[in-house]
Amino acid sequence: RTPLNAIVGFSKLLAEVETEQEKQQFAEIIDSNSELLLQLINDILDISKIEAGTLEFNYKPVNLNELCRAQQEIHKSRVKEGVELVFDEKYDSVFLMADQNRLSQVFTNLITNAIKFTSSGQILFGFNVREEQIDFYVSNTGIGIPKEAQERVFERFYRVDKSRSKKIGGTGLGLSIVKHIVAYHSGEISLESE
């Protein structure tokens, strides 16, 4: 409801603004809250499909370097000043049979979380190839996750610190969806944090 309330409220105020600066500010608030609302609806639909066993996957060869470069382009303008987003490119060409959109969704959720909680330093992401296995990773110099919360972060609607994450935003669905997408690709997900 929060993003919808912002959209409705600022849409009404938009007709009454007197300066171009206010108009631009209100338009940006409406735009960012529209994105939040769309993401929330998409997450809820995905969770519903996961529970119903109807989440669809379209497996085809995916060029992992291209996928990661695209993720870097998408997210580099979203990082805070003083934070660097780095694709740790180690291999010339690696292909994986996967659903490209769902794999992008995994990276988007993980990188977005890193962006939210990293105010300085670096967000590093990429993959390592080990025989018949590929290990994807996203690491950052952010605030970390307390030890007592680490086992729960993949649960639906769980947020580590509700007072802190309320300021940052999020519903606690992203990592749960990530866990299911990874499982559908016969993979596992884990975390290490301080």
C-alpha cells in the first residue's frame, strides 16, 4: 500500500505545483514508487506461481559473460556515490543451459540488495567454473547480516531489521524467490556475512 499511497498522493499534488522543480520532484517520486509497486506485484505473482508449481522456465544456452555485463549496465547508475559495481570477468566465454530471464532475476535481486545496504566500497559479482559446476557470487562491503538472521533471510516476507529496512524498502520476497529459482536450476544458495 505504501507505494500506491505515494503514487495517488503525489499525483493529486502534481496538479497544484507552482514551480518546475516541484513538478520534477513529484514526478520522480511517482516514478520510483511505480517501480516499487510493479516489483512488488511481480514478486507476489512469482511467489504464487512457485507455490502452485506453475512458475515457467525456458531453458536455452545463456552466455554468462553477456548476462553479467548487461547486469552491470542496468545497475551501475543505481549504486550510491562512493560505491563501485564491478563484474569480476575471469573467463572468455561460458555458456549455461538456463532460463536467461530467471537467471537475470536472481542477479537483479542479489545486486539490488547489495546496493541497498552498501554505502561505500565495492559490490563485486561474477562466477567461477569448477568442473561441471558454476558458482555465482555477489559480494559487497555493506553492513552485513547478523548471524542470528542468516538462516532466515531466504524465508518469505522476512526482513533482517524491520526498522532499518523500512527506510530502505523491500518486502522480504526477493531472496525467497531467488532461492526457488536457484533450486529449479538444480542449484543451491548460501551466504557468508559479518
